[in-house]
Amino acid sequence: MITYLLAVASPTHAVPASLYSTGYAREGKDAKGQYGIKQTYFEIPLEQGYLPGTPGPLFFTQYSYMGYDPRGMRDKYTNYYRNNRNEARMSQAYAVANPLHFKGYGANSWGLTAIDGPNDSYHEYKPFTEDDGTIAPTGAVSSYAYTPEASLLAIKHWYRDLGKNLWSIYGFRDGFNEQQNWYSSTNMGLNQAPQVVMIENGRTGLVWKAFMSSPEIAPMQRAIGLVPDKD
């Protein structure tokens, strides 16, 4: 999403606002893929989804929203703050349900997203469709701006109980799988950055406030049809 927002907002090389609909939202006769899939998991509604049969990996709710503040606005599909929060809640609920009975899953250990895994290289993990017991700390930690209580449960458990294997000089390691007794040896900047930024957005809104203060943002929102909405 952020790619389209920045492109439309550019004061010197802006793209047409219509590309938000035809590109990002994949509208029109030549559009490929799906958008706006409504789904419900664990009695939690998802107003806008990308993939059938899964709420998707959590990075969908994080990378595009480190600077752009989704609170209080919506397009014709959803309020993205509410939608992102619900996707994080679904990820925690999935870990509690733990349909595949993996070791270590629970209300205090959740978060499926794209990370380094034990059985192959970088992989896109998501509930229901692709899950081998691998949890990404960045999934829950970077959801702090949406679900602070649930994220803190995971942060405290991982640091206090799994810290020996999961914590390094750079923070939480990229991923772990208690079922396979595997802990990643890497700290990937791509996954470390949103943890820091989204914790601060949850605490003070600092990065959101700085980004949204740019004069190009409000006209961009109006141009692509983002309108005020209650969270």
C-alpha cells in the first residue's frame, strides 16, 4: 500500500490517483489476483483480505504502516487500522487454537509471517495454509501498535522464558520452532526495524505523527478516496 500512497503523493513525479484502485486494489477488467476478500476467523471479521482461506502473513499489516498512520481513515474496503488489528488478533487466536498441535503455541507465543525457517530459506508462513510450527517474534512484536496487551504477553514470555535461545545483542532472533528445537541464528534488519518503529507508534505515535505531518499526505488521501472513519 505504501508504494502507491507515496507515488500518488509525490510533489514532482506523481502517478495518477486512479492507480491506487487499478494497481493496489486490483480493480478493473485487466486486474489480476483478488482484493477485498471478506472472511471471519475465530469470530473476528476481516473486512479486506488478499488471499482466500487465510488472513495472510502479518507483514501485510506492518511494513506499509510504519510511517503511514491508518487510524481514523478508510477507503471503500475497510478501515485499515481496524483490519490490521483484527488480523493480529486472528494470529493470536490461531496460536491459542493450535489446530496442528505444535509445541510452544499459545496466547503468549504467536505471530506467523514471512521469516527464515528451519526447513528452507525465507518463507511466508500464514495461518491454516502454511504452518510448520515456526513463529516469528517480529509478527507479534510489530503488532504492538494494534494489540499492545497481546504483544506484551509474547514479548515477556520470549524474553523471560526463552531468552537464552531467542535473544541476542540485536534483539529477538528472526524465528524459532520449539517443535523442531530450532532457533534462528540470524537477526534480519527487515524484521527488526518494524519492531522498533511499531512499538514507538503504539507508545507515542511518534513516527506516525512525523510522517503524517508532511503536507503531501492529506491531499493524497483525498485524491485516492481515503475518508474519515471511526476506528
